[in-house]
Amino acid sequence: MTKSKYEVFEGKLTTRAHMQRTGSLLSAPGMLTLLVFLLLPIAGLVVLAFMQRGAYGVIDWTPSLENAKRLLGFSSFGWSSDNLLIIGRSLLLATVTTLLCIAIAFPMAFWIASHKPSTRALLLAFVMVPSCTNLVIRTYAWMLVLGAQMPPTWIARAIGILGETETLYPGQFAVYVGMVSSMLPFSILPLYTSVERLDWRIVEATKDLYASPLRSFRHGILSQMTIGIVSSIILTFVPSLGMYVVSDLLGGSKYMLIGNLIQQQFGAASDWPFGAMLGIVLILASVLSLALLQKISKGKSYV
Amino acid sequence: MYKKSSPLVIIISYIGIALLYIPLLFIALFSVNANRHGQTWGGFTFDWYVKLFSNDLVQQATLNSIILAVTSTIIATVFGTLLAIGIHRTPWNKKIRSFFDYSINIPVVTPDILMAIALVTVFGLFRTFLPCFEPGMLTLIISHVVFQLSFVVLVVLGRLSSIPKDQIEAARDLYATTSGAWFRVIFPQLLTGIIAGALLAFTLSLDDFIISFFVSGPTSQTLPLYIYGSLKRGISPEIHALSTLVITLTLGIMLLTLFYNQKKSKGRNK
């Protein structure tokens, strides 16, 4: 018996092929925009990374591993640790930022969920809204807040963690305050979603079975929140890795990050292939984290 | 769950809220501070706002930002809504469906700077045979559409999947044509999602700095670029006033979205 090619879609007898044709037409403008201007160019960057800078910034289309070597610090002048140091520093900044964000976002997610449902929606909006305002403006505001004549500096001096002539800005402290302040909303959202979905009967069950508070927390709560925690880490870590504006403004332009280095290659240095090679480091970070997320969530919805 | 939070949880939460709101409050405070050099309070004034409106560069940047946000939002909303409908109602096989899912999620998880260099590269390539891809308004609009699109699709898809599939079948049982069912039954319900997506796209466009920084040209400076530029040149209090206005506008749009969604969801429960 052969299957009829006609099926019912939306209460109409039609063919699968016909539905797919209409679907392709509907998706074409959006998908083409994404493909032409983002997905193919990202793939193109991978190719570009194995080319070289020719004279006057023109791209020399002979494939080579030169950029990969440069990334690892080998150049015609011998080995230098500069590039690796910059990548390491970016990884460190992103890791510490992510840890700090999660440490604040985790209790906040429970705090929001402890209110009654209508208040929860408001609180969540209250937390998300600042992330919609401009990053440059918010970072600039921290430059003002952490300035020498402002309360945070007095307090730090009064309790003795800051010497009389030292300042909070510019410096590492200011950079971390700025980073956490701008990434926090993205860490809270997925954590809150999974707290809201927690099945508290499992927590009660662990208590009925005489689990200590710590084990009850680990097996009753944490085990249910894996997806939330992983999405939260990714949504904080990946953007932090490429972020250089905050460190530029609050760190006093002293520390190069991978973002600065990329910007240089596409700006003054006009060395697109090497910039693309640096971009690949970021692509790898995003792709790996997306794959990890999909593996852990196994098709469950995660945002 | 109405469990009471422990004091430590509450303290950390307040620290979190403080980290989010202190910068916004300070900017607003400084924008009405008469002391030019900013660090101490010198009395209340609206002078900086007045000066702002007589600054040609600011006016040009504001105009550019608005043109950019409006145009890119319209394009992203139309393309995104069509794409969401195309993905949702079509019986795609599994591989194509997951290709769609990946394509839509990639822009969300890609760091801004990576998107920026991908766009710069493709514009550079196109420029060799089409001069209209010189850095400027066109490249800015295309770039903004690219990062707004995914968010519109995700919001509209979310709304679409909450509309039961049998509604359209019911409409057809009552002799509606397919397009009639879509326009008169589904579309009115989808409108909240489309508007929410459009407002999100609009704020994303106003907020963007990194991508605009890479693809803009000398004649297409937007507000965030102007602010960044003046930070590097040295701060003037007009920047505080300008920033406060931008923040207020963004917050206003977000509150409008919230209010609108709240009203709609109440209407549904009746």
C-alpha cells in the first residue's frame, strides 16, 4: 500500500511539498539576511584566518598557518608571550566575572521566586530593564561613582582597604564592578526560570529520607537546576569574553583584551586575517558552549 | 513557593539591585548638577539640557539614531515575523528544523565583536563591486537588522506556540480560507508578540555600541558613538543630560511593553 501524498494541514487537504514551498517563501527574507550577512561571513572568517596580510592591508590569498603561529606568540623576532597573555587575561576576566555574577544571581533568583507571582513578574522586569539601557552610558556612570570624591572611595579609605592616595577607578576593582553590573541580568534570567520550575516535593522527599541540609540542597535543588545553571554560565561567559569597552573605560586603557586586539586588527593595524584568527577563538568559545548546552538540555527548552 | 528568604539571600539581592541601579541614578543626578566639574554638588540646574538642544552634533547623532532604530526595527519585525510563521506552520523535516533553530540561536550567543568583524568582512567584500556598501547608514541598518532579527523571531515563535493549532482548523470548518483564518484569527492574537518583538528590537538598536562602532562611517554617527567619542575627548556635563534622556527613553519603551503585556494577559483571563 502506498501512502497518499495528500495530508491535512491546518484543516486543508494539501501536500507536504506544497506546505514546504510556502514555508520557504515565508522564511526566505529573514533566512537570507542571516545567511548572507552573518552565518556565511562567520564561516568566511575561518577561511580568512588562514590567509595573510599583504602590502597596504590587501589580503594575500595564499593559505598558511602563519596567523595561528602568531597567535601562539611565534614571530620573525622569536617567541613572545604577548598574545597568549592577552587571551589568558580575557579568559580570566570572563571566568571571574561569571563566577561573581552567578554568586549574586543565584540567591537573587530564589529571592525573586519567594514573592507572590504578580510581584515576581515585576521584580524580574525591574532586574532586566537596566540591561536595555546603553552599555557605554552605564560604564561611564561607574567612572563617576567610583571617582575619588564619592562615597565608595571614602568608605574604602575609612576601613583601610585603600590607601590615602589610591583610587578605586581606574583599576581592576572598577573593571569587575562594571562587568558584573552589566552581565548580571543575563545570569539571573535562566537561573530564575529554573528556580520557578523547581519541584519542591523532591526537596521534601530528601528531607523525609533524612538528608543533611547540604545533601538536600545538592540532590534536591541543584540537580534540578543543571540547565538553568549551564545557560546562565554561557549567557554570562560568552559575552564577557568579547567585551572590551568596560575594561577600556574603567581599567584606564591599561590592559589589552582579546576584544581590543581584534579591534586593532580591523582598525589601525588593518590586518584582517589575523583579526579573523582571533575571532576564531571567540567562535570556538560560542560553538562549544552552545553544543554543551544542547547536550545537557537534550531538547528541553532552556531559556 | 512563598518561603521566606534568609537574611543573607536578601542582602545579596539588594547588592545586586544596587549594582544595576546605582549607575543609572548617578547619571540622572549629575545631569542636574550645576557644578561643571561634576565631583561635588553645586546646586540644581537644567542648563545642561538647554545647552544640549543647541548642540548641532548631538542633534545630528540623535536624528541618525532614530532613523537607524526605526528603519531597522521595521525591517527586522517584518522579516522576523514571516520567518517565525514560516518555521512554525511548515512541516519541516527534523534536519531542516534544527538548521533553523541553530541559525536563529547563533546570533543570540555570538559575542557582539564577532558579529561586528563578520559584518565588516562581508561589507568589505561587497564593496569591491558595489560602492553603496561604504560604511554608512546602509551598512548600519543591515547590521542592526541582523542582530535584531533573532530576537524578533524568538519572541514571535513563543507567542505562536501558545496559540492552539485547532483554532485554525475551527476557522476552516467555518468556511474561512487559509489566508482568511490567518489574518482574522491568528494574526490579531499574534500582534502582542509582534509588538513586543518590535519594541525589544528598537531598544537593542538604541543600545548597540560595538557593532555600530565597526560598521559606521564618518557621516553616520549614532548617539552611543557620540557619547563614547566625547568620553575619550573629555567629559562635559551635557553628556550626563544626553545619557539621562537616552536612559529615560529606553526605560519608557520597556515600561510600555510591560504595561501592554500585562493588560493583554489580564484581558485573556476574563
